[in-house]
Amino acid sequence: MTVLARIDDLYISFGGVAAANGMSFAVNTGEFLAVIGPNGAGKTTALRMVAGILQPDSGRIIFNDRDVTSLPTHVRARLGLGFTHQVVRPFYSFSTIENVMIAAGHRQTESPWRALAGRSREEARMKAAAILEHIGLGEQIDKSPRALPLGQRKRLEVARAIALEPRLLLLDEPLAGLSSAEAATMADLIRTLPASGITVVLVEHNLGEVLRVADRIVVLDAGKVLAEGAPKEVMARDDVRQAYTGVV
Amino acid sequence: MLFVELAVTGLVYGCMYAMMAVGLTLVYGLLRILHIAHAGVFALGAYVAVVVANATGSLALGFALALVVSAIAGVAIYRFAYQPLLGHPPFVPMIVSIGLFIVMQEGFRMVFGAYGIAFDDNPWYTSTVAIAGINLNYVEIAMVISSVVLLVGFGLFASLTRAGIGWRATVTDPQMATSFGVDPVRVRYVIFLFGSALAGIAGALVGLLNNYVEPTMGGLVSYKALAIIVLGGLGNVRGTLLASLVLGVVESYGTIYLADVFDRDAIGFLFLIVVLMVRPQGLLGRG
Amino acid sequence: MSAYVASIVSVVGINMILALSLNIITGFCGQVSLGHAAFYGIGAYTAAYLSKLGVALPLTLLAGTITAGLIGVVVGLTSLRVRHDFLAVTTMGIGFVFLGFVRKQKWLGGELGISGIPASGLDPLAYALLIVGAAAAVIAFTVWLKRSWMGFTFDAVADDEDAARTVGINVSTYKLTAFGIGTALAGLAGGLYIYFARIILPDTFDFVQSIAILTMVVIGGTGSVWGIVASTIALTLLPEVSRAASDYRLLIFGAMLMLVMRFSPDGLAGLVRRRTTP
């Protein structure tokens, strides 16, 4: 088992409150890792630091044997670090398929000069259409994201991230706000990602779905790792139960 | 002595900028609109003052009417130009505001002529008084006094009265304020009323100060006022007041020490650009 | 008569380049600029200064274009620090800084500007055709850009910068590219202008000029190409067809800005689109 990404002793605080307080864990190639923990444990913060949206005060982030701690978000995205926002952020002026095409055309958008020279969007369109079909949005490709219900917008967010062909996909609460049926469908969908070569880190509150789909779990509490391991073992630990419920 | 004199002149200008900029920053804080047509209200105040004063011989009446007319004009601008556009991205009302300002400026040119009007009788302009060895004319003193009185009065209103607290709440959190029974629409009217009255008085005073009122007089002052509200951290009243005085003083020194490189109007903006590059959120941060 | 036609055609062509170049920055990439006339001025002053030293026409145009573009990239750096309303006021300020600077420079003629600019060597009609050719090239380039991946990427940056970063777009580079291209083309317009006018005054490049350029963009439809081409022709010819329209040119511009924004914020292009697509 090889390590794809590792966060190493991360610290970050907002207005004196530490959201990451010596946080370290590793992500193995090809696994489906879920990061859970009570509110304020630093889960979303951890993901945002890995994606480059937040800069840690100290510590290192290693991806694919490379120190990416000081690289900007777009460079990390190109290195294969995909990210989906907790609150969906589609391009509202684009149609659904264009949202995915702009990511699918990442080779064309790499430099302005290549972007100016290239005009054909066919390849990107085909790639985007295939991804949308796979993710269950095949009927919606020409609609505006505004016209999509939340469940479909969440899928669009995942589709756009997949179109970047990431090696590691960071999903920030993709099930939040969905009905239980929608959540189950979404969970089934992202569960298939490792099989297509995408390692997944999932931050999620919906413990039922997490325990159903994750290979391994990292439990965060107060900005550090409290426990990690196979879902059933981890959830059986007293300290984990206490962190969650406040009782033993 | 020159050093002190420049600081005093700068502060006088700073007071004038403050009277313009407070209205702009309140409008921005409440509606996120860059209210460029505020310049038109400023010039309107000056025109009303000069026309009425010349016709009746009473400067006091001229100022009183300047205050009333510009306040009404401000409310009308909100009602007819901005209110229908509140749902649009900020770019849209800003362009409308530019359009409205151009229309007002051209309107003044058509009605009052391109060459401007002087006050027939402007006793304050020629009377000076020496304070600590620095000569100030009465208009300059009136500028400082009226800005201090009006702005302090406004500050007391905002922090002590029920209505004032209510609309400060509206600026911070409209929904919360509404649920406590504050009418947000009325707050907007009050802000346009008050801000425009201030601008009108500032315009009338600048008219006296230059002893001259012309169609384009609002332009530069309001562009600088825009720079000031950005410097102060858009929507931040305290930052705006500080930035007004700072800009007045910076310009005052700059006019002497940078005279060979830039003109007076460029100095303010140069200062703005330099500050923004170091502190993108403005001097005191966003309100 | 033909000299008159040549002069109108020249002005239309120059305005078209100005409007389309601002459209790249504001329309395509979503970065509001209220100081575009400054780059028009930088191109004009560079070309005029060099032409007086005896530099030949193609080189003066090239120098004007490059100088405006380089300064434009530097100014574009501000767009990386401040956004939206802050940027609008900052770019407005850049216009005033430019004017305040040239007005005080003796070597650039101060308030009196630069006069006695050498002739282009072409007769007025041929020179007007040169301008039209340049405008046509700019139209073609803009149409290409809009449909290219660069246009697509600009749309993404204009829509949501943070989302653009998560799909691997280098937002800063693209913004600077928009500023660089847009301001360089404004510089080209400035260079073309000097051989037409033969004299330049600082006030030609003032805030009102910036607003006039913006008016053409907004009325044509921010981000469109053909709408802007149409609005440029209409707004430039308007003062020529009637004496009244020429006296009240600014009044009409102002009123149109208000009315168009009030009733069709996406300009003529949006109006046409809504008529044709039910």
C-alpha cells in the first residue's frame, strides 16, 4: 500500500481558535477514506488546507511525494487534487455541460496562449457528456444550474471535479442537505470512484452512509486525529463515542 | 510655519470631503451602490444657494433651500433610479449612476450656462481671521464648523436615538433589523435624505469658497469622495472620516512637494492606489 | 466632402477599437475599468513623442501598443488585489493619475499637449482605410477570442473566481492577459489617432472619454461583439447627423446609459437576443 497524500503536523487558527492543532494523517492510493468528527473538529478546514484554499500556519502537505504546502489552488488542481465545495459553486452563467467542459478542457486552459489558439470544444463536450451521463445528469446537460434541484447541483459539483481527472478527490459534505434517498444514491456514486483510479477523501456528517461506503476512517476532534482505522473498530472505541456524544 | 499652514488647509478640505463622502459611504453600506450621481446633488446644492442668494439677497435663505432641495433630490434619485434596480448586479446601478450624473451636469449647463455664476454678495469670502498666526477666511471656518456640527449630530443620532440604532442595525443585518420592527425602506430614504442634504451644503460652501458655481464642479470632488470611501474601507463611516482628513492633508502637502510631477487631482488617487496595494481592505477595513 | 467622410470613418474606426478593447477586459473577463482612456492616451503620447523624433509610422504604432499593454499589465496587478467596486474606483483613479502626470510634464507639452505631429504620408482617405483595416482586424480577433478557450476561460473567471481556481484556472494570469490585450489595443487606437488629429491634448484622454468608451460597450451589450460594433457606429454618427445631437452629445450618452441599464442591462445585443429567441 502506497501513500498518495500526507498531512504532517498542521496548525491553523482563526481569531485565536485553533481549527487544526497538530493534525497528521495519510491517505493511501486507491482507498476511500472518510474524515469524521464532531462539529468544529476541523474536518472542512483540513480539506480546505489540502486543496490550497486555506494556508496552514505551520506544517506540511505532501501529495504524490511532492511538498504542495505553498502551491496555489489552481496548481494543486492541475497536479491532481480535485475539490468540491460544501456549498455548491457552479458557474451560474454556464449551462450544466459547460460547467463540466471548462474542467474537462484543462489542457486547453493551462496557459492563455494555448487557450487563445484552441477553439474546438468537441472533445471536451464529449468527455463532459460522458461524465454527466455516468453521474446521472445526462438529461440535464443544456439546463442552467439554477434550474437544477440541490441534489443534482451536488452531483454537478462532483462531475466537474471528476472532469479534471484528479488522482485524489476531496469531497466536502457532498451529502449535506440531501434527502436520505438522494444521499444513498450519491454515496453509491462516489463509492465507485476508487475503482476508476480516483482516491477519495470524504468529509461527511451522515455517519450511516459513511460507515456504509468508507474503507477507512479518520476521526478528528479539536483539531487533531483522535482515532483512525477500519470503520467498525474505530466506531467501537470509547474515546470516539465520547467525542461524539459526550457520554461513555 | 508653511508646514502647519498646509496641514490646516488640508484639514479644511478634509472637512469638505467628509461631508461628501459620508453620504456616499452610507449609501454604499446599505445598498452596495457606488453613488456617483452624488456629485450632481453637490452641484445642485451650490446652484440653489447661488441662485436664491443672488435673487433674494439672503445667503441664509439660499443655504436653507440648498439643504431642502438637495435632500429631496437625493430621495428622488433613490426612488426612481436605484430602487427599481436593487436586484441587479452592482455594475448596473453604478452605470445608471454615471448616466444620471452626466445628465444632471449637462442639465446645469443648459439651464444655467456653461460659464458659471458668482455670488453677488459674498462677505465671508473676503473676511479673514487669524487663528494662531494662520489666516482663514470665514467660509473656511464655516466649512469646518458645519461639517463638525452635522457629522457629530449625525453620530449622536446614530448611536443614541432609537431610530438611529435601528438603522445602524439595518446596515449590519437587514433581516434581523426587519424582524425587530425597523422598516428598511424608510431607513434607505432617511440615508438618502441626510446624505444628500450634507452634499448639498458642502456644494453650497464650496461655491462660496471659490465664489463661483459651475456645472462641472461636482465631478472632481465626488471622484475624490469615491476614492475616500474606498480608502476608508467601503461602507465604514469611521474609516471614511479618517480618510477624508488624511486625503485633505496629503493633497495639501502633495500640491507643494510633488508639484513638478503630478497635479493636485492626481495626488489623491495616487495615494489611494498606493494604500490599496498595501491594504486592499482600505485604511480601517470594510464596514 | 470626401475629407469629411474620411474623418468620420476614422473616428468610427478608432472608437470601435477602443470599445472592443475595453470589452475584452470588462465584457469578457468581468473586470470593471473606468480608466480605459488612460491607455488610449499612453498609446497616443508614446506614438506622438516618437513621431516627433522622426520614428516611422509602423514603429510608432507598435511602440504605442506595447507601452500601453505593458503599463496595462502593471495596472492589471491591482485587479489581483482589489475586486469589483474597489477596482472600479482604482481604475478611475489611474485615469486621473495619468492625466495629472502628463499635464505636469514639460517634455510632453504639459497642458498644451503635443502638436505638429508629422503627417502619416497617406492621404486622408487612405489613412481612414488603414484605420478601418485595423478595426476590422480587431473585430476578427475579438470574435476569435470569444469563441476560443480563452473566451471560455474568461467567462469562468468573470462568473466565479474561486470556482475557476478549483477547476485549475490560473485566475491571475488570465486577468493580466485580459488587461494586457485590452490596454495594448487601446494603445493602438491612440497611435492611430495621432496621425489623424496631428495634435493631442491631455483632455482628450480624460474621465469623460473613459465613460464614453464604456457607454459604447454597455449600450452595445457588455461581452457582445456585434452589438458593440453597432453601438459604436450609431453613437459616433449621432452627433454628425444632427446639430442638436452634437450639442447635447453628453446628455444623450448619459440618458442612454440610464435607459439601457434600466430596461435592458445586457444592451442592444440582449435586446436582439430576446427578440429572436422567444
